[in-house]
Amino acid sequence: MPKSPATTARSKRAGSQLTPDAIIEASLRIAARGSEDAFTVRRLGEELGADPTAIYRHFRDKDELLLSVADRTLGEVLDSIPEGLDWKGRIRALAAGSLEVALRYPVVGSTMASRTTRRPNEFRVVELILGAVMEAGLQGAEAAVHYRMVGESLLAFVGQRAAYLLFDADIRAADESAWSREYRLVDAQAFPNITHLSTELAEVTDEQIFQVRVEALISAIEKRVETLRGA
């Protein structure tokens, strides 16, 4: 059924009143509902009650919107980090905040695990990590390498966890039960180590893995500092 002139006029007004912030916030609302179509103009148009093509008045394409939305989520991560922490505390807080925000917006967290926004909040995250490794005692190329180690390790883990949430619930349930079902039934002679630790393997939690991973990053920095000081 054709739109009435009044409906068309309202749509045009809505489109002309859009701002980049309004579009980013709409994308985040969609992403927070677990949807994978947070960056399609059709879905955004529905969310905003505007002509979908109006999105292109503010963002060149879908990728520019994605990078802008991702940088906004990095701002949420940074806002979660308390003031006055030492370098270890800042890395731990960055890790915790990154995971929390990635799980809040899984389509963003999973997509950005292998991307770079090249925008202000990303620069702030890089500045934070560089400051932490330099405070720990690393300088020059060592600081640059260990910043990349920390940043990319966190991105990989939180991106993996975020991507997992995008699978259907029945697929996730099957994966999560594997340690207490299929792994307990393997041939003991062929897989003696799995059999020996079958109970412990089933009891490992994502939280434990994350904590151990973050502490391993901190330990790697400390050990490198000690090695360089002893050289």
C-alpha cells in the first residue's frame, strides 16, 4: 500500500534529524539484543523509524559505521576502569571491561577481534597499555612488542567469547556438555591424559581461563623486565 504524503513527510523529517550519535546508539541497541544485523541499513531504518538510505548521509558505508560503533564500545571499556590503579591493575581492569563490553555487544566484539578502529578511543586504549608496560619497566621495541602481545591476546579471547554467543542456544549447549559427556567416553588407552583429567577438565570455567590468561600476560611482562635487568 503506498505511503500517504503525511507518512512520507514524517519519514523524511526523521531522516533529516538523524545524527551520527543517534545511529551509533541504535546500532548498539540492536547489538545488545544479540542480533547480527546491527549494521544493516534496513534494520537501522526500522530501529530509527527513518528511511534506511538516510544512514549514508552520516556514514560512507557499513564498515565506517561498524568502526565508529566499535570505537564507542571501547569508550565504554575505558569508562569502566577506575582511577589510581597501578600497571597490573590497569591491565586487569582493561581485560575485565573488554570482556564485559564484548559480551554485551557480541556482534561488535566478535567482528572487531581482527580489526582496528583507528579512532580516538582505540588510541586511548593503546596509550593505556603502552603506559602500563612502560611503567612495568619496558622501553622502546620491548614496550611495543609487549603492548601488541597484551592487546591482541585480549582481543582474541574476548572476540572468541563474543562470537560464541552468536551461535544458536542448542549448538552452545552441545559444546558446553562435551567435557562432561564425549570427553568422558574416550578410549582410555588411546587418550590416557584426557581420561586421567576428565573430571578436572569438566570443571574448568571460562572465568578461570580468562583470569589465568590475564595473569599470564602480566607474568610475561614481569619476567621480561627481570631478564633485561639481569642482562
